[in-house]
Amino acid sequence: MKIVLVGRDLKDRDRLWRASEGVGGCTVASTGPERLLAFLTENQPVDLIVIDLDEGGPELLAALATAAETALLPGRVLGYFSHVQEDTGRAARAAGVEAYPRSRFWRELPELLSKEPGDP
């Protein structure tokens, strides 16, 4: 499974890397929306995108919409955000991202990685 992390936090990268070892590991892309689109164009197929929504902001959600229009977006996009930024979570969900508060995301990550697109 090819997983792309969109976030700069090295601790997050390591946590995702450890959790994803059983499903093939992960690749790390930078947080800039322009870089994400270029990365997706150059590195297909991608199975899953994981996003630090606190870093990405509305520009990243717009880039995801563009990626969806050009068929670059994988079946699943997971995101995590600070629990005090519930507006960020709502905006991400409206854009089709499976968005979770940061602590829940990291606690449930092994289960989230084992789900198939469309699983409840």
C-alpha cells in the first residue's frame, strides 16, 4: 500500500511509518498544495493520503478538490486536526476527507489503515 503523509512533523511521520509497516510503509510529501498535486502526478498509484489538516488549511482542501477532478485522488483521504479546530474538521469532511481529532486519529490509526474505502 502506498501511503502519502502531507505534513512536516517528523514525529508524525515516524508514527505513521511504524503503524503502516504492516501495509507496505509510507511515502512523505510536503504540505504545500502545489507540491501535493505534483507529487500525485509523478507517483501514481497512491492508495491513501494522510493529512495534517492544521498545517494544510483551505488551500490544501482546494488542492484535494483539484486532484479529485483530475482523477489523482486515491479512494481514501484521512486527516487529523486539533480538537479545538472543529471547523477544520467540518470543512475537511465536507471535502470528502475522513477527518478525526488528532488524539483519536493516532489512537485508532492501525484500525483506520486496515479499512477499505467505504467501510464504516
